[in-house]
Amino acid sequence: MITGTGITKIFKQRGGVLGAREVPALRGVDFAIAKGGAVSFIGESGSGKTTLGRIIAGLETHDAGEIVIDGVPMSTLSHRARQPYFRRVQLIHQDPYSALNPTRTIHQTLEAPLRLRAKQTGRPRSWVDGRAAELLAMVGIDPGYVLPRYPHQLSGGMRQRVVIARALTMDPEVLVADEAVSMIDVSLRLGILALLKDLRERLDVGVLFITHDIATARYIGDDGELYVLYRGQVVERGATEKIIADPVHPYTQSLLSAIPVLHGLERPGAERVVPREMQREGLPDGGCLFARRCPFSTERCESEMPVLGRDGDTDQEHACFHPRRRSVIPVGVGE
Amino acid sequence: MTAHTAAPHLAAPGVRIRDLTVVYKTPAGELPAVRGVDLTLAPGTITGVVGESGSGKSTLALSLLNAVQPPGRIAAGSVEIDGLGDVVTLRGEDLRRARGRQVGYVFQAAQNSLNPLKTIGKQLLDLGRSHDVEDLRALVRDAKELLARMGMDGARVLDSYQHELSGGMRQRVGIMLALVLNAKVVVLDEPTTALDMITQATILRIIREVHEERALTTLVITHDVGAVAEVADSLAVMYGGRVVEHGPVTEVLGDARHPYTQGLIRAIPRLTGDLSLARALPGRPPTLGTLPAQGCVFRERCDRRMEVCETDEPMSVNRDGRTVACHATDRHLTLVKRKEFV
């Protein structure tokens, strides 16, 4: 179990006539990822979803808040003492083309972390090769074919599976998959998503799935939980299926409305929401962060900041003064 | 607009690609990235070409500019554009002038195709000078109008460097540069890749609106069926260098006939529908080196493979404005024999 409370991150931009400018990337985010669970962060670029993923993987520091791994608050430990904990969280990069060292065979790529693992767990060196083959079989590729090859000899889908196998060498509790399928060919995407779902069930490993495409979040498990992030704040949170079917926050509705309609198979939702303006720098920080772009904002939204809660009889949590269900997602032609 | 030396065509031009074959030189000999492609872009329509990596879609798009770079070359076929002739036969100055003026091109990752050292305005003036535009003031005015049309402050954008603009803004700058010389045929290669969902929706809406207002003939190349579905009138599906299916977008998506198109649609992550019905296509897309020398290019991943698929390349069958190249679909129709690749 990994939990976070009040995670805050401020990026300082240097330069400019007025000196340093502070850009809040995360504004007090709470989260919990259970063993074997599925949590998805969705949002546009600048929402803080990648920063949060990197903080959870121990690759980035935060300015306030607490991360607790297996009941141990990380702030109580020295940088060195934290390492074994963060090793239980493994990051799967977006780009399988740059995530693997091109001068190493897949065997070499897996061997190094497995040796470390063997040392940590008191296993003999002979365990390493067998384990490498076992992991590759687990991610659905033929070890005999892949082990002696270099990354450039593999397709994008295979490389991403190798990256996942490498992440598994550390017996992680949580895999952080940051846009893990966005660079994979469309016909192979579901294969990678099904693999993540399968690993959850077989290894009881939790998956934190970070994406801008909500539709893909459904495929890592129908028991998943969805966090919608906007400018560093969670604006809606609940069961993935519930939020997709019945979103109440206008930002979530905007995201869902933007998903292309497969004309011929689907009809557009009747109440699609289009933001009043595009995302840009310099949007005001006072009041609701989405107010300036929101088509439904009122005076209250401009001055007061809504907090995440269940206000207004909804199943999911949301941060909106005027939550309302709207049918924004496409409807199947046959339905 | 009067300042431009070549008079813009008033009506949208049609584009006819006939039996186009583009080969790349490899250690294993010349291999076809695009093979025997017939595709007609009806005047004033948006055609979407969808395909995975290695399908030949970007090579096809470059052929419209006769811009296939060595080690690739157009080995056979023609690309006829109304008012311009066969682009494949154009050379030197004629070709350079046609690019930009008659055929506008928005490159893949247009976000990264701008010069980082020059302001957008400077790059616009460079473009104008290289095409002998006499009235550069009018050009700047047109550019500002186009940018304003796409929801941006033209003067500010022209004074900006590319790093000062967001991905969505750069994409719109790319579209402006492709249209400002009054090109009537516009090719957009992956116009929304790497953009956020809401930005993508905005860009797609802008493409559709500008296309209609300026009476363009537009070709959109993408790997994203959704993006094409939202914007195109007709949809061509490419696989292994062939157009395997082509027709009106609602019909191709609503009633796909080629097993690859059917599999691709089943593989798209969607917001609704039964999760258990969605599945990835088995196998993986072919590369130049793994393309079968004979028979159907898709047969290894196909669930309706027959004996004939091993040996004979399927012919394009045309019916009711829809084209399908598959042995397993309706075979009682007029057959158009594909020329064998030499």
C-alpha cells in the first residue's frame, strides 16, 4: 500500500524581468494505491500527473506532504534509507525506444537488476538466467527469441514488454505506467493494457496508470479508480466506470467530450462540453482553477476554491460548486 | 491575395493517385513501401489515410509533393493534381514552386518543424521571398487573418519564437504556413499526435472549418482512427504499403469489410461497450523487410485466411463507392487487376 497526503510541488522558473516565478505543479494531492489495485491519473499536460507519478516512484522530491509506503512515512527516513522502499515502485516509461540501452542485449538488460535482486534475497547466481526467461514469458514474449537480441531488432510492442519485464525484476509492489501505450501501434495497444491487467491478477502488483486518454484507463481493470487532475488539483475521483458513465465536473466532461466520435459506430453525446478557452499559462489562481475556461462558472467560482468532496449527492468525489450529470460521451449507434 | 503571382484556383482541385509504387533501397534490394496504390481525393473533401507504423502512409503523403527522399524513389505510377498535372514528372524549379503554392504540407510533429532561431514572422517572410511573393505586407496580413481565424493573436504569434508557443499553437502555426500561399491541396501528416485531448478536438474542428471556408482538398494522414473519424469524409485504410479498404468514413467504420479494418476497430480503446469484446490484433505490423513477397500482406494476422491468400495478392473490388482488397470478402464483383510489382 502506498498513500500520499497533501503532496505539494512548486516549480520555480528563473529569469524574466520580475525575477523568479513560482508555478504550483501539485496543490495538496491525496492518493492511495493498494496492492494489486488499479489507479489512473488523467489530465492534460500541465495537470501534474507525470510529476506525481515521478514523486511516487521516488524520482522527484516534493515540497510538502507525506508519502507512506507499507506504513512507513518516508519523511522519517534518510535519503539512503528510502531507497529500498522506492525500489518497490517501478516506472515504465512512455517511450520504449529510448528506455532501453541500445548497446545491450535484452539478456544484459535484465541480468544486471536480477543480479542485484539475487544478492538482496540471498539467491544463487544461477537463479538469474532462469528468472530472466520466466519474466519474459510472463510478459508474453518468447525468451529464446528475445534474450540474445538488441532493442533495435524488436518492434515497439515487444520493447514495451521488455521494459515491463525489467520493471518486474525488482518484484515491485506498484508499477507506474506513464503513457505506456501512447507510442504503441493501435492494433497492439490493447495487448499491453491486457498485460497490465493480467499482472495485477497474477502477481498482485498495483498499477498506477498515467494517461491523457481516459478510454485506455478502462482496460487495466473494471475495478479501477480514476483521479482527474487539473493544474495540480484532483477535481474528480471515483470508480473509473462510474466517472466515465456519469461525470459531474465540467473539466472531466470537457475531457470526455474531446474524445473523437467513431461516426458510423457511435453518435456524439447530446451535451458535449467545450471549454470557453484553451489551456494557457497565466490563468488565475484565485477561486476554482477551471473557472475561467468553464462554460458554467458563476461569480462564486471566480472567488472561492472548491475542495474535493461528495457534496451534492454524487457517488464520486468532486471539486465543483455546481456538479451536474451531462451526457457527453458517444453513444453506440445500436444502443 | 491579389499580390500573389499565381492565381489561386477558385474551385477545389481533385487529386488522382494511380498505381503508385514507391521503393526504398535496402541491402536486400529495392523494397516497396507503397505498392500499386490507387486513391482519388474528390475535390473539396477531406480524405483520411489511417495506418500503423510501416503501412506506407507517410511515404504516400510525401509522394503528393514528389518529396520522397533517397534511398526512396517513386518507381511507378502518377499523382495527377488538377491545375498542376502529374506531380511525379515535375522537376527542379517547377516542383519547388508547386510545393507551398499548390500543395501545402503540415509535417509530422509540426510542433518541432519550426526554426528555433527565427521568429515565426521571419520564417513567414522567408517563405514569401522563396516563392517570389511581391507584396510581403499582404502576406503578413493574410497570415494574421489565418491565425486570428484559428483563435490566436496574429501579431503576437508572428513576433514569437517557437519555444514561446504551446504544442497546439505550433500546430496551428504549421497549418497557417501551409495555407498562407493559397495552396488548395493540403496534406496534414499526424496533425494531432502528441497533443492533449481537448487541444486535439480544437485542432480537428479548425481543420474542418478552414477546409470548408477555403474550399480545399485535404488529406489527413494518421495512426489514430478516432482523429480521422472526427474530421474526414472518406477513409482509406493502409496496411503493408497497400490501400486495403477505402470508402465514406461512416460506412467504413460502421460496416468494415476488410478483416484488418475490422480488427483495427475492435482494437481501439473506447469509452463504451463491452470490455471483453475488445482485443488486440494478433502478430505485429510488417516492416519493409518482413513483407511477404507474394499473396496478401495481411494474411499472417488474418482470422479469415484461405489458401489463395498465400499465393495471390487480392484485387481491389469496387462497389457502391467502396473499395476492398480481400479474397474473403464478396468475390462476385467486377475485379480490377492489380499490376504486379516489378
